[in-house]
Amino acid sequence: MSDYTIIRNNQTIPIESIPVLKYDDFLLQNTSILNSESHHCVNYYGYLIQDKIKLICCIADDSNSTILISSCEIEQDATKYSSFSAKNLAFQFFERELHENFGINYTDHPWLKPLRFAFDRFDKNLEIKNYLFYQIQSEELHEVGVGPIHAGIIEPGHFRFICNGEQILHLEIQHGFAHRGMETLFLNKKKLLQRTILAESIAGDTVVGHATAFVNLWESLCTYEADEDLKFSRTLALELERIAVHTGDLSGICTDIAYQLGSSVFGRLRTPIINFFQIWCGNRIAKGLIRVGNNHFHFSEAMGQQLEKIFKDFETDFTEMFTELKELPSALSRLEKTGEVSREQAISIGTIGMVARTSGIFRDIRATHPHDLYHQFNHQPIIKKHGDVYSRVQIRDEEIRQSIAHIRQLLKKIPLEIINRKPLNEPQKNSFTLSLIEGWRGEICHCAVTDNEGELIHYKIKDPSIHNWMALAVAVRNNEISDFPICNKSFNLSYCGNDL
């Protein structure tokens, strides 16, 4: 018998409506649900209520656009629990976070190490300088450490390779160098504008994605129905952000294979896209654009005509450059069959977003749990099968074209500007709400819990990168270490989005 509450994306429910299960039943139910590929865990986290830890598990059913919510309450003591991860590896990073934050111990977790070295971690004696890396004892093998300080603008993170000559046998990725305490700040900052700016700052390359997740969540919490103009701006901005970052990533991948022409042209083509954000809202990465229950920068017919001109110029050069790239033997030799993640590995790890789709998995919130105006598109995710760097290059190309088509469809009917919008209600009391957004990297999930005054008592952020870092570690096995830069760039995961 199943014991969970069923909700839809951006739905708020009373916290008391979520069933509270015994731990063994909680474990068995949620790990069993994930035996179906059409289900995946969008969030699993805990927060303190008096002297107990309340665990909430959120499993998306992608086949019918629902989310299954269940909970459990455990004592904050030295009791050891059976791990979800031993039954399904996709839970491993969720449980590592629970262990780090609350000291929850597991009898059979496969890799129980600190996830982030968060500033408010349970055991302050666990220090990043004492992180225990996996080792293989052999005179024939050597270790290569990269980071946490990197050349260029990459954020801090450490990569520890075990190699046999040039061949990578194992990669362990260590996070925990960038902390801002984002989730705690959402509780400490009481003004709505402050919280919105925090959402924009979670990951600098995903301003629209995280801001949209927050505003959709907050509007649901306040029983506010966004109008067509608000939904239009959010949907269009999400797809523009996807085009801009995908184009920049193609430039970066070309840089890493020393293809200077591709690096220069794709880098140039990114510029007019982000510059359009500057025209629209005064900021090239769209800060200030997405707001709860308001739109300070109405998208006009004149802007639509200007954007269409940008797309026409963009498409001509983009198509020519991508054709050159995919027909260049020296480029293909570096991209094809490099950094492969098999379908079976991707499912086991619990990948999402582009990484899942390049390994043949149908996983895209725009199609399975649509929000804003995505229901208008009949969006069909682009799926690849080989899970290599070239698949991740191809999916960027095709998603850019698809996003342009989506935007052109939106531009056929630009909503009228709304001057006087209805005010927000107060947040619902003793409630739980969840928002899913398909950012350019993949699925973003924000969750919130309120108390009997309607104040936030917990705010949970999940950037898609946290699902996919393990996939990068798997992808580079048996590749030469010189191919790591293009593997890493083809994933383009977030350090700050992971560390928060």
C-alpha cells in the first residue's frame, strides 16, 4: 500500500497532509517507486522540528505530471539507519547532505563523505583539508590533483585523478570551497525583494532559472495566479538564457580542442543574445527581470521585432559555424566516443537535464511537469543515445534551434501590458510548496515550509548540477587525462550551485 500525498508542480498543501511514515516503510516506499524509470527523486531533505529531524522525500512521476510527497520523523541521536543509497544510488548525495547537516549515520551507505563542508555542518571537526580521497595502492599508478584554484574564471573545486600513464582510472570530485549559506539567508532575510535577489544569485549563469523557480513558488504559497504577461516574460527569458549559455558552451568546447575559429564565432554569437537582455531589462544576465506578481519590463512589439532580427542574423552564422564543426575530422576525433555515460549508468546515478537526455532518458520538466507557458508548445525533448561529448554538443545545437522556434511561437501573441495587478496575499500558514523549472542545465527544484504564522521555517534549493557531478566522474574513466577539459566543459556543471 502506498502512503504519500500527490501534488502537481507549483502546488501548495498543508504540511500536515503529508503522511508521516516509520523509517523502514519510508525507505521501502521511496526506493521501490524509483524502480520505474518514469519516476525520479526531485528532492530529499530534512529540517529540525523541536528535537526531531523531519525528512521529506519528493518523487516525480513523469508519466502523469505528478509529484509524490511523503515524510518521516527520526530522533537526532546516534542511531544508525539503513540507507536509501544502498538500494538506489540516485539517493547518495541527498543522504550525504543529511549526514553532513544532521549527523545522521547509515549502516550501508556506499560513499558517506561530506558533500559540501557547509559552514553550519553538524560536525565542525570534519575539515576540508582532511578530506579522505579514494586511493589505489600501486607503483604503476599516479595521482593528479587539479584545483581548487584554477586558471581563468572557473570557480573553486578539486579534482583528484588516479591514472595509469595518461589513462584515467578514477576521478573523485571534491566540493566545499564556496559557501554563502543561501538557504539560511532565505530565512534570515524577511523582505520579498531581498529573497528574490538571493534567488537570482544562486548561480550566476542561471539567473532566470532560479529566479523563476522562486517566484513561481512564492506565488503558489500566496495563492497568486500569475497572468499571461508574467508567464510570457518568464518563459521567453528561460529560453533566451538557454540559447545564450548553450552558445557560450559551444565556444568553450571549441577552445578546449584548440579549434580557434569555432571558439571565436560561437563566443561572438552569444553576445547579441545576452545584449538583448540588457535592452530588455538593463542587465545582460537578466537580473531585475523576474519578480513576484509584477513585471517592471514589459516585452513590447518593438522588442519582438528587434529580437527576430537578432535571430535571423544569429541563425545564418550559427548554422554555417556548426556545419563546419561537425564536418571537421580533427574536431570529431576529439568529440566522438569521448566522455561516454551509458544509459544504464545515467539511470543508476539519477542524472537529469541535458546529461540524462544525451544518454537516452526522457527527462525534461518542460514536457513532464510544464510550468508557465510551456503547455502551449507541446514540447518534445531532444534525446540522444551515445552519452558522449559529441552528443552533448549536438543537443546544444538542436536545443538552441528549438528554443528559437519556441520564442517565435511566443512572439506571435505578445500580451498587453498590465498596469494595475492584484496585490499578493500573505503566505499560507503551516504549508509545504514545491516548484520545478527546467533550466538550461536541467531541473531546478525549490521547496519551502512555513510555520503557523506563515513565516518560512525551511527553504530548500536544488541546482541540477548536484545530480550530475557523479556522471562526470564516470564519464572520464578510461579516457586520457588530456580529454578532461572538454568532458568537464561539455557537462558545464555549477560549483556555486552545488555548494550554495
